[in-house]
Amino acid sequence: MTATPPLDFELETDSMDAFWMDRALVLARGAQERGEVPVGALIVNTLGQLIGQGSNRREEGDPLGHAELDAIRDAAAAIGDWRLEGTTMFVTLEPCAMCAGAIVNSRIDRLVFGAYDPKAGFCGSLGNLVNDPRLNHQVQLSAGVRAEEAGEMLRGFFQRLRAKEISNR
């Protein structure tokens, strides 16, 4: 039987999740200002220190320019190791299969994401790679943190993009 954490621990975790997701949303807004799909990601260690961050860069010509991959590279460089054990990733959108695989392979302990991605998400929507028991590492998952804000930013971005495409016809 698993012990239930005290209520104040849960509240502390919830407020810290919201704090870091707010920071990830700032990164997502920066991506949006550069014409990128607004996704931001950051990685925090067990001491609550930011060790990696990233935002989408695919429109710069990098097909691997996902926020999660940039945050993983940044964190690995910061600690000098590819093993990111004892860390939590915060990302505004549910990771795709590629990013979910990178999260598992870099040994991130916990993933917190905002909006679900029903078309490409692989942490609950189309599948759940981060919790696949056949893999050598599973990730603790918390979903829906600041989902409304993240989802609204994404919906607005794609509405503006569609309107621009229609006006250019």
C-alpha cells in the first residue's frame, strides 16, 4: 500500500507545477512571436533550479526543432550528462512520439504538460510512450496544468495562420 502524501505537499506540488508552467508559457509566447507554433518547455532539477529550456524552432528549418528536444539538450549540457534523472520537464503541449521517446531515453523522472494534442500527442492521446512498461524507464505524468491557457494560445495561433492563408489566396 502506498502512503498518501499530506495535503500540504499536494498543494505545494500543484503551485510549483503552475509556477513552472507559467514560465513555459512565456517561452511559448516567444516562439509565437517568431512565427513558430507556440510551445515552450523547461527542465527543473530536484532543488527547484531551472537547468534547461527551449521553444519550437521548426520554422527556422530544423525538423527536430521541438521545444522538448531543445530543453533536453540544454539541461544535458548544463549538468554534463545525458542522464537527466531527478528532473521534471514542463511543456505547454503534450509531447509527440519523437519527444516522448527522447524524454524516456534521457531518463527524465516526471513530465508535466498543459494542453492535450489529440492529433500528435503520445503521452495519453494517441498512445502513452512515457508509461510503456516494455521500456526500461517510465515517467511520472501530470497532465492539464494550465491547459486552458496553453490551448487558447495554440488555437489563436492556428486561427490566425488559417486566416492569413485564406487572405493570401
